[in-house]
Amino acid sequence: SFIYFLPMGLAITAARYFNANQFTALAMAGALVYPSIIELNGVEGLTFFGIPMVMVSYVSSVIPIIIMVWLQSWMEKYLYKWLPAAIRRFTTPMIILLVLVPLTFLAIGPVSSFLSGAIADGIGWVFAVVPWLGGALLGGLWQVFVIFGLHWGFIPFFSLELQETGIITILAPLFAAVLAMAGAIAGVWVRTKNKKLRELAAPATLSGFLAGITEPGIYGVTLPLKRPFAFALVGGAVGGAIIAI
């Protein structure tokens, strides 16, 4: 699905925003979701010319490609200024790819993964000490984590709890988060008079309620409108707290 290759779509829009070369940005995003790269996720002992490398998943991620394109825009300005006119057009994309793709695998990606892991551990601790607060945080912030790709840090936490106890209690408040977002999308579908928005909201509502997939509705409906997205977070927090209690 498109959400699986979200970094490639974001590469184009980010390149337009930062006034960078869209084809170079698309090539960088392609490197993040290349099948052989995806297969390396979680493999230990990887190195890049002797430098230890921790490979993480970039599928459906947001932050890494935005940072890459932002750095790309600055590098292009510098390289176009200092490289000879005869070679700058074809050497600039090559230099950017050679620098930013390894930099992402070595630093940007692992830092994002560390951040998501720290958030997961912190919320897990809160959930154990003050359950209703942990449920509110998970239910209220889960869709935000999805936007920034931080939700992947919770997957090992879910697996660990399942292995140790046979159940995943901290997964329960996420149902409130998903249903609240699906409800917000449905509200827009029912109330809006914008034909294009209705066409986006209708299938997004069904995917949210029937399959728990809210990304199309988030990026296409609630997040651009802001208020429905905020109300969905509030609803998720309230529902998550109730479930945790």
C-alpha cells in the first residue's frame, strides 16, 4: 500500500517545501524502503566500512526522510555554489546520495529508533505505576507516534510482555486511539460539504473502523483540518484511561 512506501510520498512533498530536487529526494527515500534494506532490520553485527550500524525499519516512517530532504536542500545550495558549472548538475545528486543515505543508516535512523524506544519504556513504566495515566498517554498519543514513526519502538515491548505474561495489556488502550480517530474521520465525512474531502473521508472511515488503519484518514482528513485530529487525541486519551482502569 501507499502507507508502506510513505517515505517516498513524503520525499516529494518535502522536496517541494524545502525547494530541493524532487528526484534526488525520491532516490533517497527509495533507499530507505528498498527490499534488501528492509530485510536487514534487526540484524546484529552490521558495519559500514568498519563503523557499527544499527538498522531500523523505515517503513511508514516520517522523521528520517524529512530530515534527509532538509539536509539535502542545504547541501544543494552549497554544492551549486561551489562546484564548477560543467559538472554540478550530475555530481550534486551523486554526492548527496553518497553522504546522506549512509548518514541516515548510521545516525538519523538509530536516533529516531532510540527516541521511540525511550518513549515506549517511559510509558510502560507509567502504565505499571499509574495505570490510568499510562492508558491516557497511550490512547492519546498513539496516533502522534504513528505520524512520526515512533510507534515501531513499542513492538518489542508488546512482544516482551506477551512472552512473559501471555497477554499484552498495554495494547488495549490503542483500540481507543484507533476508534477515536476513525470517529473523527467519520464526523468529517458526515458534516463536510466539500466533495473532495468527502471522497477522502468515506473510504478512510471504513478502513479505520473495519481494519484499524487510520493513516489515510490522518494524512488526508484530520491532520490538515487540525481540530478533528485534536479531538481524536482527546477521545483516545479518555478511552485509553477508561480501558486501563
